[in-house]
Amino acid sequence: QVQLVESGGGSVQAGGSLRLSCVASGSFFSNYAVGWFRQDPGKERLFVAGISWNGGDIYYMQFVKGRFTISRDNAKNTAYLQMNNLNPEDTAVYYCAQGPAVATTRGEYKYWGQGTQVTVSS
């Protein structure tokens, strides 16, 4: 049973930072790409950033480029999303997911975490 658990969400003021973690169990974590998505209530779940199994392929959506950094530590079965210079538009539930390769579409990821709330106030 593959399980992904996100943590690190919270409430910050605009301009602040948070680091999200995604810990995987029950799978060969290093064999999979990891994607971070976010979702506002009533809206579609959007791709934010993705990293390949060895970190050699990284992709960011334009709206987080230069502010967010995705990374992974395969020895710890953990992926990270460092979020800097946050703004209120970044408020959402953030999810991590595992898939065979970095992809921007939700359907390419097989396993999902339960999400962690990020709230940015102005």
C-alpha cells in the first residue's frame, strides 16, 4: 500500500515562506517522479512543479518560477517544495503525487497524498 503524507502547510503573511514535505511509504520512492499540485475550493487541481526520479528533470509552472523550489531526498523517501515570497494567490490545498515521469496532468499520477493547507494573508 503506497502512502504519501504531506506536511509543512500553515498560515503566513504575504512575502513569507513555507517548506512542504511529502514522505512516501510502501513504494520504491526513488523509482518515481513526484509532482506537487494545488487546489482552491471549487476549482480544478493545478500542477505546480515536478521532479524526476533522480532530480535530473525539473519543471515549474510559470506562476511559481523563481519563487518555489522542488527537491527530493531519495534516502529519506521525501520530496520537498520550498515556497518563498508567497502571495495570497498561492492560498490552496497542496498535494504531492507519484507517477512514472514528470507530467503536468493530474491523470499521469497514480498515488496521491491527502493534502496540506497553505494560507497566505495580505
